[in-house]
Amino acid sequence: GQTLLPVRYRNQPAMLKISTAPEEQNGAHVMVWWDGIGAASIFAHDGDALLLERATGERDLVAMSRAGQDDEAIRILVAVAQALHAPRPTPAPPTLMPMAIRFRALLEHASLPGDFYDCAATTVRKLLANPLDRTILHGDIQHYNILDFGDRGWLMIDPKGVLGESTFDFANIFCNPLDEIALSPGRVAHRADLIAELTGIDRTRLLQWVVAYCGLSACWHLEDGTDPTCPLTVGKAALAELART
């Protein structure tokens, strides 16, 4: 689990985050490595405890998306993700999670051949076998994890610290921020068009990662006993788009 406490550090607002979850601790190392570029600044880090800059701005990407400004929210998400993906001069943290481990729940899922899970697992195996690049990823880029830091602009929090192809980081956006937005008619195709245009990523490649991610997300829902309808629906829409290309 984790604990979040608003505190003050040297007379400025901060957050104290204490986490015992391995992926959150891994994410803390990545936050330190990002050094406040594209992500919240870290004031101190010791064991399970992370002291980071607090978001005090009033803007909200979820509210923006709900108000019909989802395209603008996605432009912000993409810009911050690209800042995080930029090369850094210092060696990467040694604790990064390989993509094959991140996808373990899907790759080990016992399912009937031909169903969506099987298709998603086949897709991710092909993607992992031929990565286009190798980048330190956030691993959970979505509207809830980019906050308004006032004068510092939009910055990322809560990374998982994954090592793999940069395109993966954009796939997670498609199931967020709310079901009624993610599942609205034509949304998957439109977001694929927009993100491909903003990033230069091949639209087909992007949609393949969406299929892979949605299979993984649905598996996590099954493990947690929650409803996998949203990722399954988004993933099948991505498959339909792939069939049209």
C-alpha cells in the first residue's frame, strides 16, 4: 500500500509519499532520475519515503476531457510523455521493469484460442520481438497522472518505471479518463489519428500497442475481480481499426 501526506519542505508545498509496493518504489527511483524534467521534482528520497513537489495549480486534465476538450488534454499528455522519453546524461536506474515482465499477466493468461486475450497476447509477443526503440517509460500515462504545477506547467507523477518501446506509453491513454469518454463512438480511431499526428508514430503500430495494452488491462481487471468491459471494448475497436488499414 501507500500513504500520501501534504507537508511543507523549506517553506514550500510538498507531498510525502510512503509506499511498500515494489513498482511504486521502482517508480520513485525513476522520479529521482527524471530530475524534475517532465515530472515533479524530488526533494528527498530514502527507502520507502519520497518527498516531492506538490501540484498547486487549478487546471485538471480529467475535467478538461469531460468538458469536451479531450484533444487538448491529449496534446498535453503527449508533450509531457515526450519530455520524459528524452535522453538523459546520467545512467538509468537499475530497477527498471522489462516489458515482458510488465505484460506477464497477459502472456501467462490461459484462454481459448482466437478470443481477444489470445489475439492481444500474440500481438504483444510480435511487438516485443521487434522493438522500435528502448526507452525508460512512465508505464501509466493517463489524465489522472499529469497534474498542474502552476508556473512549472504540467508534470507527471506516479511512474511504474518500465523499460521498452516508447509507443507503449501512449497506448494507456485510450482507456482513460472515464468509460463514457473512452467508449464514445469513434473515439479510438480519432485518438489514434491525433496521437499518430502529434508523435509521428505509425498509426498501425500505435493501434497494435493499444490492443496489447487493453489485453493486459483486462487481465488485471479479472485478477482484481473488476469489470474488464472498458479495455475489452477499446481493444476490440482498435482491432477493427487495424482490420480497416
